[in-house]
Amino acid sequence: MRSRSRAFAKALGVLLATASCGLDGLVLEGAIPANPVSLPSSFAVRTVRLADGRFDAQVRAPQEVTVTSSSFSVSLGKRWLRCDVTAEPWNLATKLQRELRSLGRRERIGIVKTAARLGDSGRPYLLAEALYGPKDSVKGIAQLGAFGSSEGTVVCTTEGDGRLLEVYAMIENLAESQRWGEENGRDKPLYAETNRVFVGDVPTGFEYRYLRRSPTKGLSWFKVRGLTGRVGDDAITAIDDVTIERLDDERHVREARVLLACDGRLTYDLTVQREPDGRFAANGTLADKKLSRTLPSDKAIESDLSVAELFRDLANGKRARVSSRRIVVEGTELRLVDEEFVRGVGGKLVGPGAVVYSVDDTGFVHQTEQEDAPDIGALRVERTRLHGAIPKR
């Protein structure tokens, strides 16, 4: 387990920037059924709309759905499936974990299972399941699901027994049919993609990446990642990793905010802003301490957009290597790091830590794989859904 944990921590440190979350002992198993049963034909399709009209979904349910301003509930006979909707995409994994932990204030929580699933349309969702009851007895099963988009999140919870596969199917149905403001014609991103994160062959979470433009702030690039997994016999870990970048006319980073939350606790929240003299001022919190410092820099910080043209030339053999300056947070340190990329086999790119990148025709990365983790298998990020396009300069 120790070598497995070290390999996993190394992979996360390179690819996911979450080594400080302490994931020693992560249990990788797909314990929740991957293919829920079809919902009964007697379940009617019902439209749910809430969050001031910014969210709607087609709910297949046996009875009418009870709707409030921020939640909806579906009766399943002896149990209810309740779904809470919030217009913030930053902490999906933490919300799922928080709901699971709330059971422990009333009942003893037993074996916990987790899974990250992908619907037919490429929309992902997280699942969790726990046995609960007083002392050493089992009273029932709690099932939880979480999904969302760049606009917000939905966390569904039910407790009881029976109808387990129907609950999974309903959560998948909701995740597939969800529509948020950007898909309803309001505040639609110029570009958006959904990616799923794997460790070995096991999906552990997903991320959203999307690009917006505003008259005052110009182009802004968002990366929001939520990961979950089981640690030990009866605990669930949650990681929420967020980066927000404001870009200049060359699509370099002029301001960035980076946040990382581990198990609901904020690990860091930092803003790095370019000063008129070219230096970068960093302010925020890191490892429970306030941070304020200046980072000298003789070159620009690259974004995924600015480096795409360089990656395209590298993949096509027009460049021998590419150097990209990035913001890196490791443990209690914030640094600017130059990362080197070379061309690998089949037009793929190889970066720091033997991470392999696959790029599309625009040079945009659509798959990332960490091959140097033999004890647990490859760590990879795969694009599952895309709409819009990166605008040309």
C-alpha cells in the first residue's frame, strides 16, 4: 500500500495538483452498478424548473414532483429522493461528502461506496452509497448522487431500503436531462468541455472547462474539478480544485485565482495578478496562513489558450520543444515554474513527470495520461463532451 500511495501521490502532484489532500489509502473499486435498470414505463416524464428559471430537468417519476425555490423531491413510496440545486459549481464533491456525513449525526455509517459514472450524452455524475443504522445493526441504505455544469450543482439524497437500482437510474436520468442557464440561451460560454478523471480504469471524478467573454473583464478561462473516492472502510474523501484566469489580448494570464478544498477544508485560495512592471503580486491564504508576496517573472504566464498554438506546432513537428510558465502550488509553496514539452509517439506530447498529452487539430488538450504510476495504473483525464469553439484571434 505504501508504494501504491506514493505512486498515486506523485501522479496527483504532477497532474491534478492535489497531493496536499493526503489520499494515502484511496480504495479504487467500482462497487456501484455501472448500468442502472431502465425506469418503469409507469414513471411519467415531469418537468422541473427552479433556481429562478436557470435550471430545469425532465424527471421520470411515479408521482408529481414537489418543488421549492431551491430543491425538488420525488416520492418513491416509503422513501423520498430529494435534490438540492445551487447556482455555484465550485464545490460539488464537498457537497456530496457533506450530505453523506450528515447521516452520521443521526446514525452510525457503515461501508461506503463511491463511483463516477458517464451518461450516454457524455454528462458525468458522482454516486455514493452507505449502510447506516444504530450501533452494530443495519437500518437501511443511503444513496446520494451529484451532477451539474459550469452554472451550478445538484446533490440528490435518499434513505431507506429497496428500489436501489431505480434510484441510480433516476439520478442518471436527471443528469442526462439537466439544462442550465448557458444552455437555455443565457450567459452561454463561447466554449465548454466536460472531462472525466480516471485512476487506472476507475473513474474518480470529472471537471468542467469553459471560456467566457465580458465587456469589462475580457476573456476568462475556468477550470472546475470535483473528485471523490473511498478511503479505508467507512470514509469518503472529496477534492474540489478550481482555477479562474483572466486573459490579456495575447491570451496570457493577467490575473488568476486558484482554490483547492480537501474534505470540505480550504487548502488554499490565492489570487496572482500581473503588475505594470511585469512582476506578479500573490495574495490569499495557503496552509491556514495569510500570504502576500511578489513573484518576479521575465516572461508571461501561459494559459491553455495561449499555449495551444505552440502545442499544435509541436505535435506537427514544426517545433522541437515548448516551454510554458505556469502557476504551481505544492504543499506550502507558491511558485512560477517553467514546464518543458517535447513531441512523443504518434504526435502526442510529453510533459513534466512523463505526463502524455493528446491534442486536437487546434492544439487544445483533449486527453492527459500519467503513465508513471505502475502500482495503480495510469492516471488520465478524458474529454467526454464539448460544445462551442475557441474563437480565433
